[in-house]
Amino acid sequence: MNAFAGQHMLSLKQFGREDLELLFEATDEVGRELAKGQVHRNLDGKVLMSAFFDKSTRTRLSHETAMLRLGGTVSGFADAAVTRATGKVRESSEDVFRMLALYGDVIVTRHPITGEPARAAEAIEGALLINAGDGSGEHPTQALVDLYTMRQRFGHIDGLSVVFVNDLRMRCTRSLLRGLRNYDCKVSCVATLGMGLDPLLRAEMEGAGHSITFHDDLIGVLPEADVVYSSPTVIAELKEDAVARRAAGELPLSRDLLEAVAKDTVVVLHPLPRGEELPTEVDDTPYNGYFQQAANGVTLRMALLRLMFGRLCGADGCAATGRH
Ligand code: CP
């Protein structure tokens, strides 16, 4: 069953393991089509509306590229300052989203206020909505890309040891942890000082039977890691004298540290943009999974858009599978 058909994409809490596997298989199919240069452009006529109230490079452009590659078109804004959402005659957020739903078939929105995409989804009719990151809430499509990249790299997600480092308050961490609940993984956390996991999220994970171990230094857990998930550290928030200006412990992620203690097969993932927590010296190593992760952003979002519109493609061609 296609649980994505006709549904908004707001949180990783909405979907279970079978749903994720359907999406990943659909993403594999998109990858094969792209490799052959024979993409089924089965979203011809659909319009994607970008509504970005906060900055983005990857999320907006990969969603737009995904829609264009599937034969649809894109419109919208990357800066709310050019709309009536700001300024002297400022209209309500609900009205902005109602307008977008009149013009487009799917709205992709990023908003600095946690929960705003969910409120927008309640306000609209006739269009689907994708949460492209809301405040400290969730970034569900990023987590889907992250999980897909792990599966692509290892062939499976069950059994992996995943180490989260740096600023664990990030919305991509929240979504990825919720996604990992569908799998049997060992999860460890190494937070930069003052940037630990939300205690409510920890309780949510443990309440669902998924224990997390916490560590002061990366070097203690790196030898067993299959995946190191590094996230941007908001350095500006650190106190001037904080020891933790060095990300995640005395020995932050580096090429030397990876070569000294990590498995040869470990992969470093990072949603980007990066700061000093992910040195460029790691780029030219087999540990670098983050550029593939960014590339997967288009492939997975193509598959997701197809599924949301009820279009499933396989070797036999495309079939309608749901309400849209
Ligand atoms: N990964 C991510 O969300 O990147 P952007 O902020 O550039 O969209």
C-alpha cells in the first residue's frame, strides 16, 4: 500500500518501516531511470510551489529539480520579503498558504517557526504540503535522504552503529532518530557542550524501546561506528571561552582520526551546509558520504513526489496507486 498517496509530508512519525522501504525501492527505480536517461515524466502538469521563509540551498533546489525532471513545473519564492507575508500590509500565514494551494499542487515550505508547516497543512485544501524544515521541529525529507544513503552504502540499515556528533538539537537529528526507530540500530551521541539531545526526544526514543548511549568524546565510539552523522554546529551560540569551540570533544572529526581508529567502511554523513566541524580534508577520502547524500536529495524527492501523487513506476511502466 502506498501510504504517501494524497498525504502531507510533515514528520517521520507519520510513516512506518514498510512505507520507508516502498519509498527506497521507488528511489532505486528513479536512480535506474536517471542512469539510463529514460525518466518517466509522469508528473506532467503538476505545479510545485516553493514557499521558503528561511534560507536554503539544497532542500529548495533539489525539490524543484525533482519536479522539473518529472515533467512538472515550479513556482514560488525563496525569500518571503518579496511577498505579502511581510511588510506594511502583512497577511496571515494561513492566507499565504491558502493562496499557494490555489495555485499549486504541492507546496514545499521551510519556516523558522516550529509547527508552522503543520498549521499550514490544516489551513489548506486541494494541495499537498512538504515540510522542508521548521524551526527546531523536523526536516523529514532530509532524514529520508539520510536513511536512503545508509541503505545504499551498506545494503541495509538494520545492524548499523550510528554515531551522532556535534549539535544534536538540529531538526534533521530529530527526524533521523525518528526514522531510525523503524530499524534495529545502535545509536550513540557525542554532543558539543550545551548542544545535547532534547530530553523529550530522548524520552520518546527510550519510550519506544530504542536506547541511546551518550559519550563525551568521539574517539571512544568511533572504532565501532558504521555511520558518523555530523551536523552543523552553530558556533555563534558557543560562549567565547567554551572548550567546545572545538566540536564534539577534544578530538573532533578529522581525516587523521578516521584513519587512526575508524573502520575502513565507515561513512561520514552531514546534511550540509558545513562549518569547521566537517573539515574539507575528509572530502577526498572513502569516508565521504555527504556529497552522495546531497545528490540523493533529488533522486529520493523524485520518488517521494511520485508516491505522494500516487504514481508508482516500475519495470512495467507507471501506474496510478492512490488518490492523486
Ligand atoms: N540539508 C539542508 O537542509 O540544506 P539547506 O539548508 O541548504 O536546504
